[in-house]
Amino acid sequence: MKRTTDIHQPGPRAWLGLAVILGPVLLVAMDGSVLFLAMPKVTEALAPTADQALWALDIYGFVVGSLLITFGGIGDRYGRLKLLMSGVALFGLASLGAAFASSPDMLIAFRALMGLAGATLLPSALAVLGELFADPRQRAQAIGIFAAAFAAGFAIGPAVGGQLLSHFWWGSVFLVNLPVLVLFLVLAPFLLREVATSRTGRIDVLSTVQSVAGLLLTIYAVKHLAAEGWSTAVAAVGVAGLAVLVWFVRRQLTLEHPLIDFKLFRDRVFTVAIITGLLPLAAWSATAYLSGVYLQSVLGIPILRAALLALPGALLLTVTCIVTPMLVARIGKRTALVTCHLLVAAGLLLLLPVASSGGVGWYIASTVLAGVGYGISFSLVAETAVAAVPAERAGSAAAIAETSNELGNALGIALLGSLSVLVFRLQGPDLAGTFGETVALPGLAQAVVDQAQDAFVTGLRVVAVTAALLHIVLGLLTLRRVPKSPKSLEDEGGAGRGGEGDRPEAAGAEAPGSGGEREAAMP
């Protein structure tokens, strides 16, 4: 039943509940990027290979992205608060294990466990948050704050990691999670309540296995081929991974209760928004990681200063995420989306002048300009996904939005990071697979060090140009595929989107949260 009467302003308990939820959400996002500046220290302590270093960085995002849809559905069926509490507890235990990992493989395993916990936490957190706010407009405001916190976590992760590492050992970037998680477990039972749900249907285990296996096999092949060159066996692994992903998609189209409802992607605005959730995160994660290595290992900047240099862009990104709903209300979604992609592309192209002899100013300008674009993208993706579905599918809708973000984060490191590795392998001194391994070799002549640094910077530029071109293409696609009228966009993304046949509530009476609530959540 729709809430049309007896709507009350949220009291202090609701806002306190929101504050408590934001703590774990911030940490889950932050842990997707906290190792960017920490990897030189991790490399010194654990001596990972090139493959191990990349897996330590992106296994977290792959596991989160692969399982978000599954755990969104589990929460919808069996209780979101229960899943949220369990996820927070597991995230804390996995963070403790990662902090004291004694080998690269152990670190990768605990990062994967953290990813599993994060996948249980994110969709349930947003669904529980929605239950706190009866007023649709207040709920939309709370969702915007949620999106800003998630964006801020990604943005400040490298800076937080750099600050901690300037005083403590590398494991501190994981131990910092524990106080926030313990506080949540203490306060949540008093401030939050379980979300009633009537969703039926079982989780398809085979689909879950397909999505995880397909992603991991494909990305393993890409990274291995980039770092070590062609191999028939590795190419076969990649083909197998792609085949599994195709099988996964085909299976979803035949299931009554799919993990991902691909029919949603028939809607043009929804499709562009989800791609917008993936591509900017891919560009941001890859350039943030490579820039962190550039600042520390090429320019020789201390880690604390490198962390401070990242703060202007992170701050502007967070502020932009908060004000984006007001911006969209004035200029419409299409203009906001196009602006987002053009700003990111322009910011990435500002990395072209960086060199092994200097480029700090260009780096700051790049993060500031692109940060505005990233902030717009983060805010639009969360709002569109949640506004598009009935209340009982809130967990799954949030999962689709967060999946695009998490997979973008992981794919940026895996694919664009592998591109930089390939460029280094082709132009570097050919003494080791990566820049970090090369400069760590003893007794290197200065000419060899210079060649390695120049090759790494070239890889950074190639990644920046590639990501910029992809954003320009997506901006043009947005102009072509997304309607111009703000009213049309509301209809596309809200109650009128996709036609009757594609709407979840089309088969029967109007579902809870599908009418006035959904429209109020739209800018």
C-alpha cells in the first residue's frame, strides 16, 4: 500500500540511524581504493609478483561486484538487517586478517573475504535506510547522502591510506576499520529495524557461480597476457571466461527470478546511467593507482605529501555528489550526464603533460576537473537505480547500481592497469614485469632507472588517453540515446519508464514505492 497519508518528518532516531549506516558504507567504499598509495609499502613488506600485486588491488572489487546482486536478492527474501549485521561482523574479521597477512596470497584471500562481506552490506544498508524515512522527499535526501558517503569513501581512500602509512605500518589501513564496525554493531540493534519483505523465489546458485567464474577467468587472462605476453593456455582461459559470461547472460533471460533483470536495460536512461556508473570508476581507479605510484616512485614525493595532493580532487568530488540533485533539477539528466563525461575526459587529458621530471600541478588540475565529473556520475547512478523500482526490490536495485561502481573500480585496475603494464613491458628495460619490480632490482644504472620511469609515465598517459576517449564516446552516446526534456527523463527513469511490459508492477496492482515515492526521489 502506498503511503499517501500519515507521513511524518523523520525524528532524531532516523538521522542517527542514517549516521550509523554511513560508517560501514564509507569503509566498504574506502577499502576499494585504500591500497592505491599503500602498494609501494606492501611491495616492500610482502614482495608480491606483478600478478599478486594486481590481485591484491582488485580482488576486493571483483568479489563485491560479483556478489552484490546475489546478496541484494538474499536480503530481499530473508531479512536485510540480519544480513547487514552479519556483513559488518565478517568485514571486521576479514579486515583484521588482512592487517596481519604475512604473504601476498594471504592478503589476497582476506581481501576476497572483505569483498564478500562488502557485498552483503551495501544493498542491505540502502534498503534499511529507506525504511527509516517515511517521507519520500526525506528518503530521497537520505539516499543522496548515502551516495555522497559512498563516493567520498572511494575518493578519500588513497588520502587516508597515505596519512596512516606516514605514521604506521601498512596493515593500519585495515585496522582503522575496526572501531567504526564495532560502534555499528553496538548501536544498530537500537536504531535500526528489520525491513518487512514479501519477495519469493530462490537464489540461483549456478548464476552466482557463473558470474564470479566468468569475471575472474577473463580478467586473469587479460592481466597475464599484458604482463607476460601471448600464451595459448592463458588465451584459452580467457575464451572460457567469456563463454561463461555469455552463458550467464543467456541464463538470466530464461529465469523467473534472475540475479540481474536484463530487461531493465531496454530503458535508455537506465542503460546509460549504469554504464556511467562503471566507466568513470574504471578511469578513476586506474589513474588514482597509477598516479600514486607516479608521485612516490617516479617523483620521489613522500607518502604523506602524496596523500595531501589527492585531497583537493577528493573534496570537490564529494561536494559535487551532494549538490548534483539540485544541478539535475535545473539542467536535466541528459545535460548532467554529458557534462559528467566531458569533464572526466578533459581532466584525464590534463595528465598528458606529466613527465618523469615533474608534473604535480598537472596532476592536481586533473583530479580537480575530473573530480567534478566523477561526483556527478556517482550521484546520478544511485538515484536512478533506486527510483526505478518498487520498494520491495530496493536491495536488488541498489545492488545493480553498486555493482556497476564496484566492477568499474575493479575493471579499471585490471584492464587499464594491465594496459599500463603492457606499455611498460614494451618500452621498459625488460628486466622485470612491472615498474615496481624493475626499480627494486639492486645495482641499476641511472640510465636504466630513467628508462623505466619514462616507460611507466608513457603507460600512465596511454591509460589517460584511452579512458578519455571512452568518456567522449559515452558522452556522444548520451546525446543520441537520452531524451532532452527533463519531463521526459522523469518519465523514463520513474513511473513511466520502459513501457508497461517492462515495469515490475505492470502485471498487477501498483507496487509499494512505485508511484509518488518514486517520483519524489527523482530530481
